[in-house]
Amino acid sequence: MKQSTIVKVSLYLLLAAVGVLVVQCRTIALHTEDLPISHAAWDSLLHKYVCSDGMVDYQGFIRDSQQLNRYLKLLRGSHPSADTWSRSEQMAYWINAYNAFTIKLIVDHYPVAGIKDIRPGLPFVNSVWDISFINIAGRKYDLNQIEHNILRPLFKDARIHAAINCASVSCPRLRAGAYTADRLEEQLDAAMRAFLLDDVRNQPRGSTAQLSAIFSWFSGDFERDRGSVRAYINTYLPEPVPATVDIRYLPYDWRLNDAPAGCALSGSDEFPQPEGEE
């Protein structure tokens, strides 16, 4: 057998072996016997360290790092399974995991001006969202994988974009309480409604509707759910944006959503009602 042929056959066998290993890993992940976990510890932390204005007391999280690490250990030890977890249990887990591991990332690099200032420092790692620092039941993840390989494609629900928080001023507010399976629908509705009615992040009223860049970046998700971005936002606004009003997108503020002096008033597990909407 020619040397070139031997090399080709060896490469084929190597790729086949890798393929079998990947399939086995996926099978293990999809068929675990892990049971749904409690998010009570995360809920308690959020009540204490998410402020009423939506900013985050990261120094408080640092002081309470033992409780944060206990919750992260709980997340790491139990991988959602379609066999034993409901859709809502899986979705709540991944939203909470995304937010909790984002907090962990900031805490580990604090003080930092913004999440984008955290440099991967690794070859072939493009951004902070590509750092594989999350280990869940033996599987490695980065934040991009949780958002773009799990939350968006598996659940196909654009409200996710109002529930996950990227630790920046323009991001949707971090909810001052955990997402839970039993209340997930109302929590996601409240998150999207609060995001749209938050004048810091969206200004849908007036001669021009100025929206968060999130509605541009992920327009396909909103169009999938309601046919168009306009139709989607009108589902949650008390006064719909007329077809005659132009939609434009606001610049994104990537500064850290930090409350360096702590919270003057801790947040509620419900999003605050905008003025005039009670």
C-alpha cells in the first residue's frame, strides 16, 4: 500500500473514531438521570445584589462568593435531560446558568470597565463569550454555546433575549429573582414587556421608534415568532407602533452594569412597572 494511501486510511479511521466518540458523548448528555435542581440559592443572591434600577452589586456577589460558588456547583453537577426534565425546567435551568456564569465571569475579573474588556488570552478564542470555562456534568461550554446552540435553537422563543443578561448597561435588566419552571411563562412575558418599556434600553414611542440593537441582531428570531420585529414588539406594548413610524436601532452601551456603591434599594423579583402602566 502506498504511503499516501496509508495516510488517507489512517486519517479516515481517526475521523471515524472521533465521530463515534462525539455521538457517544451526545447520547450520554441527552439521556442522563439527573433530576431538576432548585434555584433557591440563586434567587436569594439576586434578591440581595440586583438593584431596583437594574444595576448589579458585583462587590456584594464577591463578598457572598461562597453561596454563589455553591449554586454554580449545583449547576455543574446536574445536566438537563429531555427524559426527566420538562421543557420549562430545561429552559429555566439554561437561562439561570447563563446569567449565573456571566456573574461569575465578572466577579473573577472585577474590577473591569466592561465584559468585552475581559481578554480570552487563548489561541482561537475570539471573544469573552467563547471562553470554555463552564463545566456541566463533564461537558464544557462557553456562553455563546449556551445562547446560540441551546437556548435559541432548542426552545425557539425570542423572549430569551430579554431574560439573559450580558452584564452591560444596554442589556435587558437582570431579573432580581431566579427563573423557575412553574412561573416561566409569566416571567418571560414580564421580562420582554419590561425591556421594551425601559427608556434606557428602548424608546418605542414618538415619531421614530428607537429600539435596542438586540432587535436588529436577532431580527430572525422575532420575525419567526410574530412575522416581523414591529409585530413582535406590538404584542408587548400598551400602544402599538404604527406602520407609518420608522424603526431605528440605538447604539449599544457595553459598559459594565455595575453598582460600585452597592444597592440603595434591592430589586424585586418582579420587574418594576413603568410610570403610567400600573
